[in-house]
Amino acid sequence: MEDNLKNVDMRTVRDLQLLVAGFVSRYLVLNPVA
């Protein structure tokens, strides 16, 4: 049970990282800093 929960947490964290990376890249493309 605990191992399964840990696996779900790791997968969720990885999905969130991908989602955040997508938003950041899109934001940088739409609003170039330099």
C-alpha cells in the first residue's frame, strides 16, 4: 500500500514537472524576456 502510494506520488510529481515545464516554455515563447 505504502509503496503503491509512493509510486503514485512520484508519477504525479513527474507529471506536474512536465506540466509546469510546458507552461513555462509557452510563457517564454509568448513573452520573450530578452
